[in-house]
Amino acid sequence: MDKVKILAVGRHEEILQTVVRLVNNNPEWEGVGAVTDKDAVQQFDHQVIDVILLCGGIEPESESNLRAYFTAHRPAVTIIQHYGGGSGLLTAEIYEALRRKSQTL
């Protein structure tokens, strides 16, 4: 079974590193991170991303532009607004998004 590829986008480097580490603690997932919009788009364009986590600090205009870009180029991608709150909440957010996605397939 292929791992679920997760791109976490956030503006706070230390928090982003923690989110990616928590994602990678799950053997079914592979996480990568991006601090800038440009890096997020490059990561998205160069690998098959299944889930995008929009983490803290992203300006509303950037978030809107990123959502538009991601869905225009890969409509099936799952985008989650991650609000923080620890590893349990993060895991639950991802599992819930994957469950909903599998129900629509």
C-alpha cells in the first residue's frame, strides 16, 4: 500500500517542523512541509500530494490563492485547515478527511 502523501503549509518554521514530524510518525503517511507559497506550489507540482494541511500564519489572500491553485490543478486533492491543538487533533483531522474522501470515491 502506498503512503498517503501530505503537504503541510505554514508560516512558522518550528511549528511546521513539528507538524511534519507528527505526520511522519504514522507509518501510513509521508509528510513534507513548505513555509512559502512558492515552495508549496513547487512541492505540489513535483509529487503526487493526497492531502494539504493549511497550518497557522497563512494570510487570507495567500490561503485563497493556494486553495484555488491546488484545486484547479488537482481537483481531487483534500485540503484541511489545521488549527493546531496537538498530535491527537492533527491525526483526527487527517483521518476524518481521508474517511470523507474514501466515501466519495
